[in-house]
Amino acid sequence: MSDLLALAAELVAIPSLSRKEAPLADLVERRLGACAWLDVERLGDNVVARTSLGRRRRVVVAGTSTPCPPRATSRRASRATCSGAWVPPT
């Protein structure tokens, strides 16, 4: 399994409930904090990472840790794919 696929599987495995996103933010902060070229700042359950390379321009990449209830019926990772299925409450 590739490093990127392994990271995706690790992310999918963490429940991310509304107002309980800390475990997911912890992982994101830890992984980004390991990158020497990034300045990482934690704001509650939000993580902001900036380059500090002295360049005139930067690329902005933004994401969200959208809450997903832990009712996934399946989570699997293979050599080329990572997937999870969420079933809404009945």
C-alpha cells in the first residue's frame, strides 16, 4: 500500500463528529508538523499550515474535516483504493 493510500485509510478510520473533531485535527497537526518547511498552528480543532520559504507567491490549499458519523458499514483499503460507506440513521 502506498504512503498516500495508507494516510487516506488512517484518515477514513477516524470518526469526525460535530464539535468532536479533535482526534482528526490531532492527526492532521501531527502529520503537517513533521514537514520542516511548514509553520503549523492549531486553532481549536482547526489546523493552519503555512510555508515560510521567503517566496513572492504561495499556493493555498484548503480543506475541511467534515463531520462523518461513525456508522460506516465498511472501510477498506487495497493497493490502489481506499473507500468507506456511510449509512444515514434510519
